[in-house]
Amino acid sequence: MFVLFEEAGKFMAGRVLADAQSSAQVELDSGKRVKVKAANILLKFEKPLPAQLLADAQSVSQAIELELAWEFSPEDEFGFADLAREYFSTNSSKEATLEQQAGMLLCLFEAPHYFRRAGKGRFRRAPADVLAQALAALEKKKQIALQIEQWVEALSQGECPQAVRDQLYKILFKPDKNAPEYKAVVEASRATHLGPLELLIKAGAIDSPYQFHWKRFLLENFPKGTGFANLQAPLIVEELPLSGVRAFSIDDSATTEIDDALSLQGMGTGAVLLGIHIAAPGLAILPGSPIDVTGRQRLSTVYMPGYKITMLPDDVVQSYTLLEGRDCPAVSLYVTLDEATLTILQSETRIERVHIDANLRHDQLDAIVTPQWLEDPTFLHQGDAQPLLDKREQLSFLYRLAKDLKAKREVVRGKPETFNRPDYNFKLVGNEGAEPQGHEQVQISVRQRGAPLDLIVSETMILANSTWGSWLAELGVPAIYRSQASLLPGVKVRMGTKALPHAGIGVKSYAWSSSPLRRYTDLVNQWQIIACARHGKTAALAAPFKPKDADLFSIISSFDAAYSAYNGYQAAMERFWTLKYLQQNSITEISAILFKENMVRADDLPLVLPVLGASGLPRGAHLRVKLGAINELTLDLSGTVLERLDALPSDPEAALDDDSEDDSAVAGPIAIAVEVSESEASASPLAGDNSVP
């Protein structure tokens, strides 16, 4: 005797070897023996052979008209044999054949939209309205499949359907794998043996390489767009005393978020009072307020050549920025210095209003404010402006102080800071702050790191961030710190809530506090500093964030991820415009330094690239390199060594060393989601930031 049974959603048939009341031992055609529960046995038969029955049943099943079977089926629950009799037999009392019963079983089982399963071999017809919906869904699915087939054909022939073009960036970077557009690209990629990105490039889906990078960045980091809700900057209602100082800021011309300014008092008296004044949005913007929520979502201003996405709306920024001619609310750190030895005697924090006398722009003044101009009172440039000459004595003192602060930090670091590589400034001609389109003429200029004005700002901001960091720790008020355990290779800078040493800078603690209009961590720390200034030793009870506050750790985690993404995009866009500069100026050869195996750094451009022909050459070798083809999508560029330009430097390690904290001459791969290639890109810290990272 043979049986047809169901096992784990499959129908099988075999010979019965032993039959008991609750189960049977069955041998399949393969020779395998299985134990089958009695409830799972649906048909018993003597002939034909099991394989023949299943084959015949499959043929019968395919011939059954589902709509007709549904019409024949009763309203109540029924068995497959009952429906087979109604469907196939003209005599309602006559049973259907074995093959017809088995065929009906397979048909009902495979048509859940018509018939719902009610048990082993038992079914119930679907309600008419449910069936109509199911059939409509099936038809829609069929049409989508047909549409996908048409899109695959078009993509394979080098044409990009508009629907695929509209979903281009989602398909590549944040795909919905159930979307028909995504499925079409996947199928076409398989059919043509091309990667998705290469397929879409050949199909003409990508009109602008710049827009490709820009929209990808927006999709990943600003999916709702870069615009702001209608937010009003709250007023600082507190009556703040007006300081008697006249402060000045030092930024580049493109900076609108002027966070910091400096002042000096008491020069010539033996004790000089240095004022470091930080814009005070934390006096008005409260934790949990709408503006705070916006800042916490963005976490930092995003910089790129020719454009930026601010952390806060411009109207809000302008309410608190340290604009010249205004008395601006500020959180001020006053440091008393011995004028002769520059020893720090004491420090004090005040919340006040400060008159901003001038906004100096270093890109306009670097050529004037040179070491000679600062150190030799008799040296003059032709046409020196009187307002700048009025600040000459203060700038000279600040430059002397900055060099002294740097030297003292280097003692703690254990070795001098070296900045052998310059900073590069990018200007898109005619852009004037508008969103770039990718075809603008680009100009790249050099600014040597450690220029006097740059050194003045960076050292005074380090002084403020380290002083406030230590002060917060002394009062038991948590803050967001950056620390580095040592200068050993691979020891990275980390963020946390403990005041730990920062070996890379050479200070015992370092809390970002000097850019509250541009970085959310600085705004958080400013809230904590304000609490300390107002409440002193009881500040831990009044500060917005308490020790071990989970919210503080959440901010650190989110900021770390966002800041890394923003830095990566800035580096990628600087590389994009560097490659564009090469194209626009028809540059086919460059001179470069070999800084590691088969990798060179250009002498006069922010450009790192792999080269052929460098095997056997020592690190630090000066080379002439012929450039290869540029790929603006993957940001790939390689080269070939043409010749060695000079002998190896006497100290190649010194020639290549650079102690900038986030020094990565190579900015990680440009990951294009589909992992088409790994491209090296030059890295630089976020522009417009006056403090050391």
C-alpha cells in the first residue's frame, strides 16, 4: 500500500512498511524511510506508483481553473476530495479519481489567495472582497515585474529610465531592496556583468560628478534637507555688566560665526590681563529648546570649498556672533600674566558684555602681520593702515605669548610640534557663498600653518579650552573632553567626560569650549561653564548635565559619528576641487615626496596619490610624477614616476613629520556604497575652526 502525505509544507508519497494507529513507517522512492503521523496522511492507494501519482496530480493541478473551483467550493470548511468530486464529477455521488483528488489538493495548496488552509487537507474559500483585493495585488505584481523587465532591457542597452534616475542615490546608497527600481538595477547588473555604479554611468544616469557626491552626502546626513525651521533667537534677558575692554577677533573673511575675540589690559604695568572672550549663545539657548534640538541634530557646521552648512540658522548666529561695533554677550576668561616672564598668575571667568572693536581677517593680513613686523617696531610695510598699527603692540605681545605657550606645551609633549605642510585655501570664482554646481573655476592658495595670526588664535584657544577643562574638573562638573594617552603610533584622540591628559597638545585636560556657534560640544560645555561662573563650588548641582549623565554620553557618540562624516566629506570635496584644478590648468605632471610605499604627496597641492615606479626608492625621495586619468566620481588618480629630482634629504623623517593631531595625509577610501574603488583623498581639519582639535 502507498500513501500521499504532507510534511513541512511539502507533499510526498511512498510505500507503507508498517502501519500503526497513530503513525506509519514509509519508504520513499529514494530509499529513505520516514515516520509519518496518521494526521498527515491524506490519501491511501494501491496504484499507481507514488512517483507516477505525483506526476499525474501535477498535470491535473495545472489544468484546474481556480475561478471555477472557487465557484464550486462551499461556504463552509471542506476537504480537497469533496471539492474534487464537485469539480470533476457529473454525478455528485461519485468520487473523483485518485489523480483528480491529488491534483485538487496541490491546486488548493498553491492558491492561498483563493483558498485558506484550515488544517491538513482542509480548506475554506476566501471571501469575495478579499479575493478581489488579492487578485488586484497579483495583477499589480505582474505589471511591476513587466516594468522591471523593461527597465532591465533599457539599462542593458545603455539607457536610464527616468524612474531609475529619480531614485539614483537611494538605489546606490540607501536602497529599498523591495523597490522595483532597485531590482531593475540589480538584474541589469547581473545581465551585463557590470557593477551597479558602472552600469548607471554607462546608462548616463549621472549628469554631474559634483552633484553625485553632494546628493549622496545629503541623503546620508541631511535626508530632510539643509533648510531650517522658522526659529527665533531668544533674547539674553539677564542684565550683564559691560567690560571696559575693547576686544578684536581674528578669522578668515568667509567666517560669519565669530565665536572668539581677544583683549589685553595693563601692558607696561608688569601684570597684563589677557581676555579670551567667547560668544555666549548658552545664555539664551536652553537645553531642550527648539534651537537646541536643531543644534543637537546637526552637531557641527559642515565646511567644504566654497560653501558651508551651518549648525544654527544664520539669523540665530547673527544674534550672538561677536560682530565689530557691538557690545556682545560673552563668557570671558581673564588670565593674569607676568609681563616679563609670561608666567600665568591667576585666571577668572566672567559673564559680561564685551565691546568688539574690530573683526580682523587673517587672509587679508597674513602678508602684513609677519614675524618681522611683530618683533621689530621700526619695520613698516608701505601703506600700513592706522587701525592695524594701533593693534601692533597688542599683536606683538600676543605673538610673544603664543610662542611661549607653544614652547611650554612642547616640553610637556616631549617633542616639538612640526607643521611642515601648509594649509590650502580653496576659492570658487564667482561662487560668492552660493551652493556650488561643480563647474566653477577653482583657485588654490597656500597658507603656511603656524603663521603669526594663526598661532595667536590657536594658542589662546588652547589656553582657554585647557583652563576651563581643568576648572570644570576641580568643581566636579562634567564636561566633554578630548584626550590622548600618548604620542605613540596608533594612539588616537578620544572623547569622554573625564578630564584626562591630551598628549598630542601637551595639556593636562582639554574641553572644547571656544566655538559654541559652530560645534555642539562647545555649546554643551559652555552651559557647564556658565553654571560654574554663577554658582562656584555648588555648580555641580545647578549644571544642566550631572556626573554620569547618560545624555552626555549620547551627545559624545552622536558628535563623534557626525564630525567624522563631515570631516570625510570636506576631505573628499577638497580632493574633488583639486582634481578639477588639475583639469582646468592642464596640469599633467607634478613634483612630489614619497611618504610611504608607492604613495606620494604633491609639493604644491593638497594631493596624495599612488604611483607606479617607486619600488626601491627611499621614504622622502623627491620625484617628478606623470599624472594618469582622473575619475571625478571615485576621486581616483594615479601616477607614474618619471625621475628622481634630488638626493635623499639628510633627515627624511623630519622632512615628512607633521604633528597635527588628525594628521592623515590619506583620508580613507571614498566609499561609494557599491564599493567600486578605494580612492585616497587628502585630509584637513574642518575649516573655519580657530581651536586645535
